[in-house]
Amino acid sequence: MTDKVLIEGLQILAFIGVYEWERQAPQKLLLDIEMSVDLRAAAASDDLQHTVDYAQIATDMAQIAESHQPKLLESLAGKMCDHILQHPLIANVTLKVSKPAILPQAQNVAIQLFRARTQRQIHSKVFPE
């Protein structure tokens, strides 16, 4: 699949970090989200129900960051990917989470995850266990 919905440079705030000094105030994180979605139906219908509501995804990412408050970027990104893949039209997601200005000698620190919908996820949405 080559169709994508992208959200680039999404700024959110999160209490995140291993060290106590990192958790004293919310830190700015930047998200780059690439979601594989078959966009043919949306292109033909001009109907939001045939695509991904990127405003809702952005809101959801901010809410996950606020409620989860993890130590590791990897943990936060994993929860975010899991949430994104709950959307029935999204086949896979690549999520980059950047934590700019955390290291004085670096412009940015980031992690990137790729997650694909599994056959089990597809079936569990149709036939919950």
C-alpha cells in the first residue's frame, strides 16, 4: 500500500523522563506520524468516514501523553502506536517521537517505531475475545 496520511511536527507536552529533574515540568515532544491507509474510497467519496481523522489522532496523542506519563520515549511511542492501529483503516504506522533540547550537545534525541496490524488484531476487532 502506498497511500499515507501524515502528521508532521505535532507538538505535544508530556511529563517524561528517567531522571526526577526531567519530570518537574512538562517537556515538549514532537511527533511525526505516517499511517498507511487505502485512500481510494475517500478520494472518490469526499467523505471523512473513508479516511483517518488526523485532528482526532492529534488529540488522542496529546491525551495519551498526558495520561501515561512514562519514563521512556519507547513506552510512550508503543502506547501511541497501539492506539493508532485500533483504527480499522490503518494497516501500519511509523511513529517518530523527538525530544528536542534534552541533551545540550545534540539538537534532538528521537526514537522511531514501525508497527503493522497483525492478523490477530484484525480478527479481535471483528470477534472480540
